[in-house]
Amino acid sequence: MKGILLGAAVGYVLGARAGRQRYDQIVRAYRSLADHPAVQGAAGIVRAKVGEKTGFGRHQPNANGHRRDPVIPRAN
């Protein structure tokens, strides 16, 4: 736990010394990488695979074949 806090503190100090210009440079590089078509395609494949494995993002039909209403019931 101390190592994580020490790492965060060091990162904060180094980031503060780097300044706003370096921060903007890092953000631009990240955005250009994240917007690259190859990265977008790979992210889509990963999302689909995770969805297959976890079932996240799809509705499971009930025994009668109907999907459940996603509304959370109210507490009385």
C-alpha cells in the first residue's frame, strides 16, 4: 500500500513539474492513438468478446421467451 501511495506522489510531483504544455502533448498523443482506425477496430473486437463471455449488454429471455422489463421495482 505504501508503494502505491509513493508512486502516486512521485507521479504527481513529476507531472506538476512537467507543466501544462507537456500535459497537452500527452493528451494529443493519446487522442490520436485512441482515434486510429486500427485501435477502434481492436477495441470493438475486445468489446464483443467480453460481451460474449460475460453476457453484459444483452437481455436474457425469461422462460416464456419474453425479455424482462429493465425497470427496477419500487420499494413500498
